Amino acid sequence: MAFQSSAAVATSTSNDSWKAQGFINLYLPSKDGKKRKLGAIALKESKTNEKALLDWLNENPEHVAKLASKLIVEYQSAVVQEAHAFALD
């Protein structure tokens, strides 16, 4: 069996399941009065809830403002707290 690079494997198959059909882009205002991208949320039609959201956003571009008003934003640190570590002893 010969070694195939990932590029060769990618061209030999046509699996596009990893591709998103839309994105929700997140921005913050920058000091120069413009906006700076913070990140993006990929939306895929293969996921039921994401497809419903895609359809709703594609139906009317003004829905993005309604979506923004419903968002719940929270922060969670990736630092493991000692109290939450496994009790292995």
C-alpha cells in the first residue's frame, strides 16, 4: 500500500461534509472606528438546528439583528481549576 498525501486523498474523494453553508461572523469595534473580526460560527445544513437557522437567516437578512438580540454570551476559562480536577487518590 503506497502512502498518499492528504492532498491526494482529498482530490480522490468528493466528501464535502466538512464544508459550512453559512457563517455567523462576530466582530468588535476597533479603536479606529471600524470593526475587527473576533471569530465565526460555521453553520451546516447537515445539522437540523443549524439548517433551520440558515434557512431563517437566508429568508430575510434583517433576521440577523433579531438573532443578535437573542444571543446569550458567556465566557468560560480553559484553565483547569484545582477543585475540578479528578480525585484520583
